[in-house]
Amino acid sequence: MSEMYIKFVLAEKQNPKTKVWDIVTNDFNEDILGQVRWYGPWRCYSFCPDREAKTFEKKCLRDIATFCENETKKHRERSKK
């Protein structure tokens, strides 16, 4: 598995129905790049970038997309039960 430049941390403030994660850099600064949270109109988890985050590179964007896809799948499986 390749090195992760970012990490997904459950946010302190949570939505009662769906989870929210902060996306932070995996370095000493731990800058917040944005959040992954449920977007009802599209019925999936989506990435909401922080307005101050200026740049994203392809590896981080792939990791974010994969994370959103996996969490959407988990949420839908829980909803069926």
C-alpha cells in the first residue's frame, strides 16, 4: 500500500444521522483540508474543501474519492438493515 499524505479523522461535531470526517495533512502541521460528509441531494458522502486549502495533488484526490466511495457503500449497507 502506498504512503498516505492525508488522514481521515472523525470530526468532533457529528451529524446525528451520518458521520463527518475532517481531512488533515499527515505531517507535523496537521492542516485541515476539508471534510467528508453526507450530501443528501446526491445520496452519497462527498468532499467539502476548506476555503483556505489552496492545492490538492492527484494522490490525495484519489484517496479522498476512494474514502467517499467506501463510506457511501457502508452507509447504504447499514441503511438496508
